[in-house]
Amino acid sequence: MKGLCKLVGLVLALALLLVGCGGAKVDVVKLADDLSGKLTFQDELSPIDETALYAIYDIDPSKVKAQRVYVSSGATAEEIAAFEAADAAAAKDIHAAVLQRIADQKDGFANYNPGEMVKLEHPTVVTKGNYVVLCLSDDPAMALSEIQSLLK
């Protein structure tokens, strides 16, 4: 009986592990591209290369499996960042880096363009499994809806 309880416990633990690891693979490049095309932005957003990305996001590149980041010209705080983390721990670190990026942008825009603070005070940040997505736009509800739809 004791052995059966251990076996049942092990099977349940494995089932939970598989559920936690499950889910469809998300192409974060396509996700960011889709957000860029579906949402309305005041400024023109452009994708940045890895060098620029790691200059503005304090992330260890080994923690990132895939990414796409769009930034504005600098006139607005608008931004899209989509990351696939190497694992759950990396996703937590990336999420923290995204929050730090928002804090840094608040410091920069508070005096430069205070009108952008609304976007920075109401960012759309979604972490689901190993995916972390940021969208700074005038319509955070629409951004959230689109991100949730794309992460299914």
C-alpha cells in the first residue's frame, strides 16, 4: 500500500510537470511583428538588433532563446518587447529586466515628455510560461487582449 501511494504521488507529480511544460510553441518574432501591425502607435516603431537590445535591457543573453524588440524614435515611450526565456528561472529574470526598463523609461520621460508617463504608469507586461511580453501603447487593454490571444 505504501509503495502504491508513492507511485500515485510520482505519477501526479509527473503529470503536473508535463502540464506546466506544455503549451504551444510561440514564435516571439512573429508575436512582436503582429503586435506592431495590429496596434496603433503614435510613433514609428523599429526593430533593434541584439547589441542595442542588451544595452537597454539588463539581461544575460544566455537566458534568452529568442527575442524581438521594437522601439520608438525616442519621441515616445512606445515599445514592444517579446522574449522566449531559456527556462522558468530565466523568465523571472527577464520579467525583472522588463520592469527595470519601464522604471528607466519613467526616469527619462518624466521631464522630457511627461505626456508619455501614462503609458509607463500602465504598461502591458505578460509573463506566461517561458514567454515575457511588454507593450507600451496608448491602448493597454487592446495590447493585453492581443498578447493573450497570441500566447494561446
